Amino acid sequence: MEDRELELMIMGKPVICQACREISYLYPKAVGHQPYYWEMNCTFCHKFNLGVNAYNQEKLHYKLNELRVRYLYGATSADLESEINDLAVEYDNKLENRICECGGYLSISAKPKCIYCEVEIFDSFFHYLDETPKSGAV
């Protein structure tokens, strides 16, 4: 793995919010104990949920993984934005757990937001933010 790949696949990497200066933890989507689930971020708040199940949405899961590989190898979110947005238009309405508990919607195109102030904190379609990693997860 190259440095960029390794850095972007670390589980529980601390990220400081530029707006509130609090620390959230960055996690790559669809890895770990349940790589067949792809986490989806909310369009409104910082919450996420399991949205894409590879067993039910194999084609979408495969496309997202292809885009993530391109991202890990150097493509920026801006480079991939139109393809991600096209997938969101086609598949968002088919996601499991589509409605967030805040009233917003989970989306393929939503980026991670600070868990304290809800500001977009990391320019990636392939990560989500959460609290401190559990022991041994880093």
C-alpha cells in the first residue's frame, strides 16, 4: 500500500474540526467486521447508518468499491463527484434505513460531518465519522 492508501484506510483516525476544534474519529466505509455493509452519511446531520448491503445491492456495492479504489489511488472527491451523484440519484431511494433519526436522509453523496457541530469535516464519500474507537480498533 502507498502512504495515501494506508492513511485513508486507518480505523479510528482522529480528525480535528476546523469550526469547533473538537476531535471526531474517521473510519473507512465497508471495511472491518462487516465489509458487505456500506455506511451512509446523513445529508443533514453527522449521523450515519448501514445503507448498502452487498447481498441485496451487489451492483451498487461493486461500483462504490471501484470508486473508492480510484480515490485511494489519488482521485479527489471532486474528480469522482459526478459519478457519485449519478449513483445517488439512481440508488438513494433504494437504500436500507433511508431516513435518519434527525429527519434527514442517508445518501451515497453525503460527506462526513463533525459529531459536535455538524459541519462537513472531511472531503470524502468513502468515510464516516464517529466517536472514539473501541479498544483495539485503531
